[in-house]
Amino acid sequence: MKGTLHPLSQFIRLSLDYFERQGFVVVEGPEIETEWFDFDALNVPKTHPSRDVQDTFWTNDGRVLRTHTTASDVRIVLENRLKPPFRLIVPGRCFRNEATDPFHNHTFYQIDGIAVEKGLNMGHLINLLKGYIESLFGSSVRIRVRPHFYPFVEPGMDMDFFLENRGWREVLGAGMAHPVVLQNMKINPNQWQGIMWGLGVDRLMMEYFKIDDIRLPYTGDLRFIKQFK
Amino acid sequence: MRIVFNWLKDYLDFKQSPSRLAEDLTLFGHEVETIERVEGEQVFEIEITPNRGDCLSVLGIAREVAAMYGLPRPVIPRTTIFNKPLQKKVRVDVNPFWICPRFTARIIDNVQVAESPSWLKKRLRAYGFRPVNNLVDVTNYIMVAVGQPLHAFDYDKIGSIGNAKLMRIRQSRKDEMVVTLDGKKRLLPEGTIVIEDQNRIYDLSGIMGGFDSAVDEKTKTIILQGAIFDPVLIRKASKSLNLTTEASYRYERGVDYEGTVLGVDLATALISSLIPQAKAGPLLDLKFEEPKVSPITFSTSQINQLLGTKLTQKEIQQSLKRLGFVVKQNQAVPPSYRHHDIKRWQDLAEEVARINGYSQIPLHQLDKKESKKTTQPYFLIDFIKDQLVALGYDEVYSYSFVDGKILKLLGLFDDEIVEVIHPLSPETRYLRPNLLSSILRHIERNNWAPEIKIFEIGQCFTKKKEFKQLVIAQTQKPSQQILRFIEKLSQAHAFGFVRVEQPILDALKIRRPVWTVQIDFEKVDRNLVLPSYRPSLLEQKVIFRPISKYPPTIKDLAFIIDKDFASEIVAQTIQEIDSRIILVEVFDEFISERFGTNKKSIAFHIWMQDPQKSMKEDEVRVILESIITMVAKKYQARLRGELI
């Protein structure tokens, strides 16, 4: 008899499938990251309060458990000596040193994406991400975008979608790649434009399957897993 | 940041209701998280992003609301201050200048400390401050009003130099201490901004006042200070002392260089109105270092290219002007309160997009591009997962953390283990060096399951490296199929299942044998994945059924049934019989002549649960009987054997 693929794996597959069909290539990065890749390379200096937004796990050898998959963006470009144009998508596990409850967990998955090409703009970014949400929840889903600050993008935005009885829910953060980030990738920001986003998989998956506790997927409870045949 | 709706209306005349305003502000980049009623006032909780220190005040939000609705600038009513020369004087030394680029202050004589009037206390409470006394309350009130942190020193508690009180502003040296307002003696990290006289440090600048210079009931004269301090130094000290205050929070995010006089004047006026006999001295305003402001050059086409819009130069200029920028042709100077976050033309683009509405950005299609081939290395993971699922294995996820006990039990605890410093919970202290520890926990947690075949693929960690591993664990002897598959994963290495040793199982309270195998991904043959392989996708969306916190009861039923009925259909029928049936698993299915022509046997594990309690035997029996009746009726099937 067939076994069961974990719902997180299933949901990540659905997501990657959408972006792959848009020409994105899946790449992974390490879960333990250097401080530079997780923060500094992304225009998040130690001296600025934007660094405090995330509660970070530090290891005893001075590294961090990556707080977002964005940490892998600069690394992947530098290590593979990538030159634009490129489209990358980076799924993976991230960590925040925080207390857990049914809606918060210290471990979670993100899918980050970055495309660097000539002539990319906010309209491309919004359209791409809107298409993603619609691919999961149907084209009747209501979506909105609003300005938001992330140090590694400018302009920056959040995307929300509307849920019956629960109102607007944030789905992802995104924006045009910040010139400092492009420079850190050894890309000339005057010649190339980048679109970037990061989306939290766990909460979106909870909505998709109507799961009531964000921690359940990590318990190994077969009553949970076997439901997703 | 909390904003009292009526306080905002004091500074700006607008028509929108609180709920309308909340939605508009959210779409303008300041997410209103909640609207609460406090002290009879509507209070917004707004998420101010760390780049927008200028919005940490009622005035700051009023400026944004005015720009958003295209209204005239907000105005704070100001009364004229009749200041008279005083005998009392203060001498301010700053070294080096950059730590305190501007120092604005006023001596106010003849004050009388008392309780604040109720309107003031009400507003402070609505914001979240505990009222203290009229002087402290005024400094807090004006800080929230305009964003300028203020501090009142007791003039008489400060030491003199000549005929003036000495305020020497400098960076602390090693091992220096200060006693702060809250009575705590604090060892200062080197480089912290402090104020001292000839004898002692009496102020932890920009963070918390000093105990030795604090206002009390006997205070007669104050020095009212509204200064600018270096954000990075404030941040360092605040972090190192683990002390965040309303003042330090604002200084870290950048306070308006041009806002000090407004803050000090408004506070002086308010004190004068609360204490009619108070005498305000002349304004002291020292600019030690002026910020360098240079215009930002932009081009209409650059901004349109980044946003994907077709705005005219005039529209761009108008948008920026609404936000208080001074615009000439293609150059823009941000208002002084935005110097901290507006630095390049991309920042201007965001402002333009905000004013015109993100929802107005036209959508664009990415160019078509197919590049699936390069994803192939990642597909190896999917490929292995799909193969294992086909062989009947369930995939589990566990945390990357592992507890020390199980590491010791498995003999894995050594110097190579990566450790987290200051974990919030002890369970997140060590990082797993392999996947065995996690998967054994999962076996234990599913003790009730009839048989377990699970796997996980995940990252493992030692100090030297991070690597991907596959682990499989099962409670039955591995089949030939899985052994063959494992062998195929790598030609060069012989990977065999091993039985977990009994003492380990005993320690984990696992009461059945467990076979397990671990394979490092670096050893896996990457050519296993055929170029044509595509990961299988979920065919039908599953809606999750909540699981009970009580253990399930699992019973087996086997039916003899016409071979044309698909087992999944029968399982579905059973599932729908009672809401307490959470899973129906087919675990055996075969055709045999001895059941009659065209008959087969299907065996099911029936998983049952009750959300409120453990299930009783007679309840289970009733459910099983209704399953037997229903399946018999619907599929002309009969039970194999008897219900026990």
C-alpha cells in the first residue's frame, strides 16, 4: 500500500511547480549560516534596529540558524558565480528563537525567490505572486498589496489575501532588490533590476489544508500525516 | 506605536472614521494591527517599521495622514513663551561633537511638583504610560505628541562649575557606573553617552535619566532637555544594558534634527500652563554638528522603470511634495524628519508608489522562460521521496534540534555537536548530528500504530559540516523491495538496515523491534533521476481532520467482497460512517478462489478517536458493527472471521 508524502513536502512541491513553470530554478542553501549572509549582505547592519525584528538562534561557534531563506540568495549567486539574467527559487527551513503556540513556531519553512533581469519592475513582481496565490486558492481569492519595509528591497511590499471570517492575512514580503544587495552579488544595480520575495510556507499550508496547529507537522504523529494521501 | 484617535484629530482635520483610517493607513505602509477602547478613547496599535522613526509620534502619523489624503500640513497649536532672563545658568560641554550633534534646553524656575490634571493622565494612560507627576508627565506627553524625547533634570542636584551647572556630555570609559531613575546601579559598556558634573555621572543619556539628578517632590528648578544623540551609540548601550525605553526606542530609529526646539517649547508652554507661577528661562540651542543634506537626483524614466508605471514628471514631483520633500526639477530634498531613511532615488520611488497606491501599479508578465533541467539536483530528493512513498513509507518531519538525553543514549554526544547559545527553551539547545535520534522519537510517539514505516530527509550538523541525510525506520523486517532500493541508491556502498539495540529501545519505551538505515546524500548516485522525472503532485485537495489529544483506538476488519470494488471507495464509505473514524487504512488486499469467483479480501486498519476522551470498548464495538452492516449492505460484502 502507498505511504504518504508529508503535507509540507506536498505543499512545497505545489509551490515550486508554479514557479518552475515561470522559469525559476530550485536551489538550496545551508541552514546554519554566517552572520554576514543572513544579515549584513542583505543590508541589515548590526547598528540598525531592523536587525531586531528577528529573534535569532546563535550557535556556539558564532554562526546563526538562518532566520530566512533570503540568507541563501547572495551566497548562491556568489558561490556559483551567477551572472544575470537568472531566476532562482530557494525553499528551506528557517528558525527563530521564540516561544511556540498554535500559530508560532521556532522552526518553519520559507520559499524565497529572486530574479535579476533587465527591465523587471514592481508590476512583474506583483503579477507573479498574485498568480501563485491564485494557483493555490483559486482565481476568486481577493489579494492586496501594501508598502512594507525590508532592508533588502526598495520599494518593499507585503501581499495579503482575504479569508472569510478572518479578514486579511499576510502571505509574503517582497520588493525590488535593494542596490546594496545587488552590489553584494557583484551585479551592477544601474544595469539590472531584481525582484525578490520570501513567503512563509507553514501558515499558507495551514490555510490550504485547514490545519489548526502550526506545530503538528513536526510531531511525526501518523494520525496527522496519513490523512494526506 | 499607539495612536489615540482624538489626539490625532487635535493636529489634523480629516473626516474619515477610525475604521476607514485604519484601513487606509495599512495600505499606506503603516499596518494598524488593532483598534482598542482605552479610557473611553479609540486607540490604534500601529506597526511602525524600523526605518520610520519619524512616525513614532502623533505628529508623525498626522503628517502621513495629511500626505495620504492630500490635506494641508498638520499644525500643533503653540502658545508664545514669555521667557525672562534668569540668574540660573547651565554650561554644556560635548566631546566629541558627533555623539550629541544638537542640544536644546531651557531652565524652568519656580516649579511645583504635583499631580497632573485628569485630561493629561487620561491621554497618557490611553497611550500606555503610568502617570507620575506633572513634570515627568509633560515630558512624556510631548515626546508622544511630536517624537522628541525630553528629560527634566533637577537643577539643584547638579554640581556647578563657576556660576553655572555643569553638563559635560561624553562617552563612558571602562568600568564606569550610573544609578538610573529606577534605582538600579548599572555598569556602563564603554562608549555609552553620559552626562556628568565634576563629581559624578548623573545621566544615561537618551535611555534613562539618572537617579542623582531626578525630579522629586522637592524640585524647584528644572533643566528641560531635548537633545539629539547618536543612534548607533544609543542602540549599542541599550542592547548591552538590555534596557529599552520609549526614549531609546526613538533615538535608535532616528529623531528629527529640526524637532528639538518644537519639543522643548511645547513642553515649556505646557508646564507654564499647569504651573502658573513657573518662570521659563531663555532657550538654549547648541548645534555642535549639522547633518549633511544633499539633494537626491532622480529621473522620471528610472522611477517608472522600477515601478512599471507611466507617471509624468509632474505627478512624481507632486507626490513627493505632498510628503514634504522640496522638489526642484529632478532633484528632491527630503524633509528633516526623513533624513534617516531616504537616501537614494529608489527610496523616492517607493514614496511615489505609496502616494499613488500600490494597487494602481499595472501588472506585467514575465518573459516566458523554461529552465527545468537545472532543477535536476533538487529533484533527487523528490525522486527518493516518491520511491519510498510508493513502497508504503510515510514521510515525517522533525525539528533540527535534539535533546541531550537521547544523544547520550545513542553515544552521539561529543565535541562535534553544534550548540545554540541562549535558547529560549532547553529543547532547542543541540542540533542533530544525524536523523536517527529524531526518527526513534517518532516511533515512540506512534506506539499505538499497528505497523510503522517512516522516513525523513533533512539536514544534519557537526561543527565541521552540514549535510543532508536520509533515514528510514520501521517496525517490521525490511522487505526485499526496500533492500533493493537502498542498494540502488548507491552502487559503491553497501548500506544495510540494522536492528536498533534493545537497551536503546527500552530506554525510549519502544516495545517492538525497529530496523533502521541512514544514508548520507553525498554518497547517493545522482544519476538515479531520469531527465523525464517530474515530482508527483497532490491529486485531490485534502481537508485536515483535527486529531484528538487522546490516543486513538485501532481495530482491524477484513471483508470478502466483489473484486471490482476499489478498496479506496470502500475505505471512503467506512470513513463517512462516523465522525470518530479518523483514518481508514487498507493494509492487505488479495484475490483468492477460496472466497468464491471474482471475490477478494480487503483488510482495513480502522483508526478511531474521540476529541474529549479515550474511547470505551462498547463505543468502539458499536462503530465497528455499523461499519460491518453498511459495507455488507452497500457492497454485498461479508466480514472475514468474526468481530472480537
